[in-house]
Amino acid sequence: MRPFYRRMRAKERSLPAVSELQQLYSYDPSTGLITRLGRKPHTYKPPKNPHVYHSVFLRSKGGAKLSVKAHRLAWALHTGHWPKDVIDHINRDKHDNRFCNLRDVPLHVNAQNKPSIGIYRAGFIWKYLEGRTGKTTYGNFCKCLKARNAKRRDLLTLQKARATRGLASA
């Protein structure tokens, strides 16, 4: 099986021309909203689920339908070409498609833009990162609840250590 980024580029070849899309859609870089032009104008709004990327179904003049992530379409409409690599949301908000929040970066750079502290999901595994060192403290967990309990244990031991040293806990 080919790596993810190569599969993505193979799919990219079947995308419609950006000049054709600029006649059918408009993009406001200050708000990040994409609007379909034509007989029935429609503004695409992000989904209510914060964990899902915003997708837009494209209809080219040839009648072909294709689902594209809204941040990739926003990049194409604003710059005039499809992104070469992965589009990264700088502030990590999947629904914030303002152009100042998007950047076209390789996959390894995008992977570095992850939370430095707390609990987050990586595929089917929950991870707990300790912020002082940036390394995984208690490892990987199959459930979010177990990761939260590990975080609570770590905070309690830290508070106890501060209390024994005579420091006020924050």
C-alpha cells in the first residue's frame, strides 16, 4: 500500500481546474466562508461536530460530483492552485478556514502541530502528554477515561510534592 501523501496526490489529479471552480464558488479569506454562486447561491457553514472536518461537495460544469475538504478548496480558490502537500490549521481549529490560519506544509510539519499538553486522540489510541517535558508520561490508553485518570494522578502527585516542599499549589 502506498503512503498516505502519495494516495492523496493521486486523488488530487482528478480534481477540477481551479479556474473552473473560481467561476462556481467564491471564498472570503477574512471569514473563511465558501459560497456557491449561480442560480441557487449557498454559503457552506462548518458542521456542529468539532471533531469533523468541513467538507464541500463540488459540482463541476461536466456534472461530476466530488467531496473536498473545505480548507483545501479555500486554499485553491485563494491562491489559484491546489495545495502541494497537506493544509495545516495553525490554531488547530478544524473549522477556522480563514486564509491567515492555513498553511501548505509537508505531512511531517503538520504532525508537529499537535497539543503539547493534555489528552488527545491519535487514531484509536488516547495519549496523555505531560507539558513540562512534552513527552508521553503515562503512555497510550484505549479509553479517554483512563487517560484522564492518569492525568489526575500526575497532578495529585505534583500537588503533594509542592506541599511537602512548602510551595503553594497553583
